[in-house]
Amino acid sequence: MHNLINNIIDDSYEKLLFDEMTIEYSEEGGWSDYSELLSTAIAQLKESDKKKVIVIKVGEMFDVIVVNEITKELQKNFPDKEFILLVNDNQEVDIEFTFINALPGWPMVLRHAYDHSGENIEKFKDINNNHIRKKLFISRNSLPKTHRLEWIEFLEKNNLKDRGYVSEGWNGIYIEGVERVRMEYEGDSYHARNDFGLIDYYKDVFCEVVLSSDYEINESIYGAFCTEKEWRPFLMCAIPMIITFINYDKYLKDAGFDMFDDVIDTSFYKTDDLDRKFNIIKSNFKIIESDLIIDGKFRDDIWTRLKLNQERFINGWENYFYGKIND
């Protein structure tokens, strides 16, 4: 993801790719020594006459608090340079430098959309509201993390599972029609996703319930990081309902995306309580069915808003980034 972002940002900035630098971790978890990374960054900056430096960290390395501490050391060595932190972290913390939430899943999903559709993004733009949709939602779940297991249990308990297209990778249950591509993940395998192969499924639903990689920051050394999963509803013209770190909708709205908070209850973004989140989403299913759908299709005004979300998504991450830089 960091290379995608690196290639998008123009070369008027010096770019420090922390994801490619070495850092030591303690056995207990967390970082213990960043001296080698600091030396690498200092050596790069000594060779650069650029005054603005973008510090990029988007992978599972460490959080924005650590990035801030490292950058303070860099600032001591280069007091004439302006440092901007571009970090995949949704934590609400005090940072001494300009801090931009990287949102790296956005360019990744867009790049994959081009790759799988043979560079023809028009195939996604052609998603329309001309036919009756048969399912209420889509929910794609690969690895058996606690919140996903509880979500599947909630769907079954409330007789909702048959109302959607639901995958359970840990049970070998995948949405039909997806190419069976396997990749290694920590000694096991998981189901790689082909968004292009799922267009017909998204055309047949009204919303997507996304369960991100995590939803609590309590024990995370990576910060409140987001993934590519959160971005598919915007590409596919589905109403997004995302289970992830608290207040995540704030960052999406800040990036210009419509979260439909005037027509559905988005208070589930404000709580860490899974049961409360699930029950709010269940209530939103009823709202969507009763208020946002007419004769099996989206209400025209809702569809217009979904296409505007898709347009903003396809127009690209760079508009978001340069907009933040120019603020």
C-alpha cells in the first residue's frame, strides 16, 4: 500500500517510507529500538534539498504515536524542514506535526478494480438501479476474528442470514462465483477476494456490512488502522455500514463520502459494544427496506447519492491527499 501512495504523491516532497525501513520489536510486542530506522531516515534526508517531507507509514508496523516520536528526532536534526505525517491510524491523539490519515485501502481497492477488470473501470461505473434486487445486504468474512464470529451468530439468531450474501471463510463458505484464489497467511490460507467477480452480487443488494480487521484498539500496537475492506461499498454503490474502530465515519465524511447519516442510524460508529452495533444495524435493515427502497429498487435520490460516492471514490485518493495538504 505504501508504494501505491508513494507513486501518487509528486516528487516535490521528500518521502520517507517507514514501511521499508528496519525496526526492532520486543518479544512482548511493540517497538523496542528504532535507531536503525532513524539512521536510515537521517541518511536519506541528508541527501535531499527538499524542504517538505512526507513521513509515510501505512502497514502493520507501529502507530502514529511512535511515528510522531521518531519525527521529533528527525526535526532536531533538520530544523529547516517541514514534516507531514501520512499514517494509517484513526486514533484521536495530540500530534506535534501535520497529521493526515492515510486511508491506504482506498487506492488499493481502486488499483485492484483496474487490475481485475482489465483497466476498464467503466464496468464498475455501469452498476445501475434498473433491476429488482433480491437480497438486502452483503457481508464478506474471511478470517475467524471474534467480531466476525459474533456477527454470524447474531445473523443466525435473528433469522437474517438468508436475507444477505454472507461468506464464512473459516467454514469454507464463500459467495458463489468468486474465483478460488488461495494465499498464505501466517501458515494458513485465506480466500483472496476478486471485487470484479462480485459485481453481480453487489448489484443484487442494498448495503454492505463490513467487518474490518479489528474494532478495538486496546491491545493493538499498530494503532487504529483501516484496511481495504472498508472501501468496497463506495466502489460498488452500496450503503456502507462498517464495523471498525470508534468514530471511523468521521474520517470518511472528512474525505467527502456520504455515510447516509440523515436516513439511517449511524450511532453504531460511536460505540465499542458489539451487541449494540449489531442491533443498530438490524434496525437500519428495517429502515432501508421501509424507507429507502421502492419496488425492489433504491429510491432515486438515494441512488444518486450512491453514484456520487462511487464517483468520488473513482476520482482517486490523490484529490483527498492534496486537498488536505492545501488546507
